[in-house]
Amino acid sequence: MVEQTLNEEDVSRLLASPTPDVRAEIAGKIASQHPDLSADQRRMAEEIFRLMVKDAEVRVREALSKQLKENPLVPHDVAVSLARDVESVALPMLQFSEVLNDEDLIEIVKSQSHDKQMAVANRSHVSAVLSDALVETHDETVVATLVSNEGAEISETTLTKVAEEFGASDSVGKTLIGRKSLPVTVAERLMLKVSENLRQSLMNRQDLSPEAAANMLIQARELAVLGLAEADTDVHKLVDHLYRNGRLTPSIILRAVCMGDMTFFESSIAKLARIKLENARTLIHDAGRRGFEALFDKAGLPKAFYQAMRAAIDVSYEMEYDGGPNDRERFSRRMIERILTQYGDLGVQFENDDLEYLLAKMNDLPATMLNE
């Protein structure tokens, strides 16, 4: 760009109503120089901007927007006028201008076009309240753009809404899964939404009974859920979420302990028994075993699961993950072997050692088995 400074000749040419091309040229020139002008020159330039935003020629306003989009000194009223303009003028301001505040942007998101909403969703920073407004458009493409934007602050409540409405959408679901620091509660809800849609496909298969299809879905979802939480705080949050939504089932608790996830197991038992986690841990690991038996009853778990959970606790004392290949699988194998032994001692025989088979059979065992 040729270095020029604002001068009286530029102002004269502008006021003389030159051709649209000349007006657009001068608009771009003045706007590009605005941050470097003296205070007096800047005031003059800003008055010119106010005239230019009313120019009948779109190309004049486009030139102004292109040069002012990243200018932090542009007057607020000028920025708003450009942002409310036709799309070719507005989009650069909506995506890049930091002069526009949340109130300005929310009003535009609620009242104007899809392309303008997309520009806002692509901003380098989107506040939580602005994200809420974008999600409330219920526009799949806009929401997909927002959740893929790591500069967007999106509350857990709003992410849950996204998972509920668009969890089965490829464009939204995949970007949501890939979002950094996705809360475990949202991830679990997303898995549930996907599995609900998968259920219909499975039900249409002639080679699967409805019961078999349901069991496949439960197995897949519970195993996936147990892989969500990494930090202990996430585990406790996930357990609370599952409990509040009626999905903290005996089978997912048993799966967890079979995989050596003692934190999930302890937190789940505490939640079901409605006691403090520290107290639950004391009872679970009571050397006399009476503590866990009492806790198990208070948690309201199926009596037929007692021996399996007791066996898993015992195995956890004998074996720890060593970080080697397949250590989780080796732990699970040892635990299942112990379960088979425990139930064998009670005179109950299982035909195979698959965990899904064991879970199904244990659900069918009579409640009196524990006392025999």
C-alpha cells in the first residue's frame, strides 16, 4: 500500500461526491491510517466514517469495514453500524472487531442472518453468554462451528443442551467429542444420545432379539462411560451425574471394580448408601468384612452381586497395575477367576467366564443365595 497521510485534498474529494470507486479508495485509505493519526486528524476521520457508513454504495462500506475490523480505536457507533449492515460489510466486523460488545453481538445473533451468526461463532473469543445465544439459534451449522472453536467459553449446562439436541449429528457430535476439556457429564450424555439413535438400527436387525440389542447397547455404553474419567474429581462428578439421572446401575459398578477402578466403585457405593466417601472406604476395606456387607445392604445392591464385588475387592489387595502391556486385562482375568471360585464354593456353576454372561446370570440368581 502506498504511504499517504490524510490531507485537505482527500476531504475535498470526498465531499465533492466523486465516483464510488474513488470514495471506496479514500474510505480504505483513511480507515487504514486511523490508528496512526493525530488526535485532531482522528476526530476528523471519525466524522468521515460516520458519513461513509451511510454511503449508498456497498463497496464504500465494504472498504471501510475491511480496514476497521481489527482497529480497537474505531468508535463504537461506527462499529455497530457496520456490523448491522449487509453481510458483505458486516461479516469482517462481526468476526474480528473487539469494539463490539456482547450486548451488540447477542442482538445481532438473535435477529439477523445465518451467515452473521456463523461469523460470530468464529470469533477468536466467544463469551459464555454469547455462546448461549448462539446455541439458542438451534442452527446445526452454527452450533457445530461454535463447539469446534476452542476460543469459545461454553458452560456445562449449555454443552449438555448441545448434546441433547445435536448429539446424533455428525457435524456437531464429532466436534463436541473432540473438544478439549469436555466435562465427563456431557461426554456421558453424548454417548447416551448416540446409543439411543443406534438402538433403532439394532432393533431393525432380524438376527437380533430386542433383548440382545438392548444388552449390546448397555454393555457398549457402560464400558465407554468407565473410560471417560481420568482424575478422581472427574470420577466423583461422573458418579454423581449417573446417580442423578438413574444410570448408576449395579452392572456399571461391577464392571468398574472388575476393571480395577476402585475409585469409581468406592464413590458409587458411597453415593448409593448416602454416606461420606471416607466412611464408605473404611467399611469397604474393613478387615473383618462385616463392614462391607453392611454397606452393601445399605446401598441396596442385588444380593447376587455380593460375592462378585467381595472377590474383586480381595483381588485389588493382591494385584496392582504394573504399567505393563495388558495389565488391565490381566487384572480383569484374575478377578473373573476369583468370582467363579467364590460362586463355585456356593454351589453355583457358570458355563463360561465371559463378563457379560456372568452379569446376566448373576442378575438371575435368587436373592436367598447369599445366605445359603
